[in-house]
Amino acid sequence: NNFIDVHDFKSLEEQEEEEEEAAKSPDQNQEEEIYGQFVPDADDYAKEPPPLPPHLRHIILNKPSASADTLALPVPQHVALNHLYCTAIKDGMMVLGITQRYKQKHTTTVFYCPTT
């Protein structure tokens, strides 16, 4: 029941000869496959990067709690984990926060630092 069809078999030498012939006479299809993309302007590369990635703008410290329990924070985005957040200094107090995840639990540690 198992058989191998060797009807179209070509030896290595025959394949090399065909490749050499194809290299000598370029095919019309190869001529049409010229890259059609444009070269970007140098100003596209000279732009300044954004000051902060957009997904890191959502600081969990500034969000109100979604439940009646005021100690419960909303579940943070996965991209916001393990980043140190700093709020603006207000009334001589700087607030730092970091959120970490272990399995399904999220822990947010908040540091209150006086600036004086």
C-alpha cells in the first residue's frame, strides 16, 4: 500500500543546472517583484519618544475604590505591575506605590514620605 512516486525525480546535478539557467535569464515575474515600499523621511526617526507610555498613565493610587470596602483597590492592569509610581508632592508629602502579583492575588504597597 505504501509507495513512492519518483516520476518527477531530478538529480542534484539537474537541479543545479536549472538554477544556473534561471540565474542567467531573469524571469519576468522576478522583475515585477521589485520592492514597492517607500523610504521613510528622516524626520520620522527624529521625533522624541513620549514622556510616559500610555498604559502607565493609569496610576492605581489615583483611582477610587469600586466597592464599599475602601481598602480594596481595583484589579490593576498586567502592564502596571512591578512599576514604582510616584504622585505629585502635595502638602509636603510624596506618595510612592508599587503593585505586585502572586498567582491570583495583588498586593499594593504604599509609602508616604515627608519631603521636609
